[in-house]
Amino acid sequence: MQYLLHLNQEKAYGQIPVTGPNGKVQYIVRGNLDNPNHTVYLYNIQNQEIGRLFFDGAGLIESFSIDVVNHSLVSVKKVNSQLTNLFFVTRLNYLVTGSIKKGTYTFRSGLKNVASVKTIIGHSGVDLVCEILRPEDIPFILLISVLFTQWHVTPLRLPTFPPIGRFSTEPN
């Protein structure tokens, strides 16, 4: 099943529509993408919370937790290695491999691929294309892909007015 997350700020600022295989919006992601310390929420189109992703700050390794309705708490942990870019999703026992900077990565259970995500630059912003094999993985994959997007997409920085640091050298 293919899901598209449309990361643009055209109409629904602060919300990311997620279209399903039928091309219609099935989910909405709400929260701040510019700060990984904030909670990100996943809602269905009936405005019911499906799950949330948050920074748990536990231990020496940076860790995020995903709390999905009717499921055990799942953590996303970075495997410390300078040679590889690996993440581990607890309880689901998924290894995430690929390049977060390039925006393409794969979720694996052993040797089997269970999902893949790729980033596409579209005409109205960045789109994440999520191919998810199992329906029960949908909320986890969508929330984790939003987390990884926070790490590789630079947030928009607006200028400050009046410009800071410019002083007039002319006498008054």
C-alpha cells in the first residue's frame, strides 16, 4: 500500500495530509516538524488520535517513543556506529537502513523488507512516498518517516525585522 505525506505549508499550516492508495486523505499528522523534542500526532479523518511520537530522553542513546492506540509502546533507537546509519525499532524488531540525508530508507524484519520510504521534491514541496506491506505497520511507519524528515529537511528560517546587527554610521 502506498501512502504520500505532503510536506508543504500551502493550506493547512501545522498539519500534514496523508493520502492513501485511493488518492484520498486518510490521515493527518499534526505537530512541529522543526523541533524533534515536540510531540507529533497522527489522526484519522474522523479526528481520532491513532498514535503519537515523542522524545523520551531515556539512556545514553537518543531515543524516541511511539504510542499507538491498542499497541505496546515502541521505541526508535539509533545504533551507535560510525560506519553504518542504522536504527532499530523495538517491539516490532525492525532495522531501518538507508540514507536519511538522501531521504530513502527501508524497514527490514530480518532479510525481508516490510516498508520503504523515499523523498521526492514535488511542485508544491516535499513528498514522502511510503510503501507499507502490512496494514498494522501504517501508523508506525508514518510517524517514523516524519521523525526522520525532521532530521534531514532544513526548517524555513524567516528574517527578523528590524535587521539585527546593522547600525547606522551616520550621525543623527
